[in-house]
Amino acid sequence: MRKVKSWGWALAGLVLFLSSCQDKEPTPSAMSPERIQAMRTSFQTLEGQWVLKNFEKNPLPSSLENKATLIFEKQSDNTYQLGGRSFVNWFGGTFTLDEEKGLLVAHNNVISTLIGGPPAESQAESRYYEALQKAQFFELTDNGTLKIYAGEPGKASTEVMIFVKP
């Protein structure tokens, strides 16, 4: 029975993930030139591995903190290959800085393994993928924390993912 539940969660997560991967144009962002410039300056320092410490708005259970990773590998001045471990599965895709639209995680080429896992981890993984695909802005704080905003900064509905170097 437990295995059936795990596969059910995995299937539900896969359906949610695949439905969010459709080819769709990102919505234009209201990014100010100052925010774009701040990201442009910090963009060159993203390379390497980061660990998801938590979500700011809707925190993870403590048992799931520091389990998901995000690895950036520079491809060009505007693009990084991204990948990592997302609680249960491994994933990969691209992360691009667009001067007009802000930060973009490519919707049409994010891939993931399809391993089933415990319900709590599968739910956290779905939230993680959804937030990554909504990324519009990031900032590196003075203490070396990476914050990725899943939506426009300052909006009440915007979730913020907080990453640290391992």
C-alpha cells in the first residue's frame, strides 16, 4: 500500500511538472534597469553548487531543509546550465538573464528523472520545480546567501527560495 501511495505522489508530481513545462512565453517582468544591472553584476558569481536552505514565505518542514541542490555551470555571458537534486529526483535545464524580461528558467527544456519518493519529499519537489520555473529575479546578499524570487520582488504572492553554499 505504501508503494502505491509513493507512486501516486510521483505520478501527480510528474503530471504537475510536465504541465508546467509546456512551451509558453514568459510574462514580461516589470524589472527596473537597476535590478537588471544588479543581476548582471552578480550573474558572473553564481557558478558552483548551492543548497536550498528554505522557502521564505512557506517554509519547509525542518526534516527537508538543506536537501535540494542547485548547480550552476556557465554556458555564456547570459546563460547557465542548471541542475541538481530536488529532494527525490535529479533535474537539469537552463537559467538565462534577459535584459527586458528579467531572469528566465527555460520552460521547454527542464528535464528530470522520474523516481517515486515519500509524499512529503514529492510535494516539496513539486514546489521547488514550480518556484524555479517562475524565477524572475535573484540577488546575492552581503552574507553570501542567494535569493531567487519566484515572481516579482515585493509582490505578496512571490515566494523566495533561499540558497547557501555548502
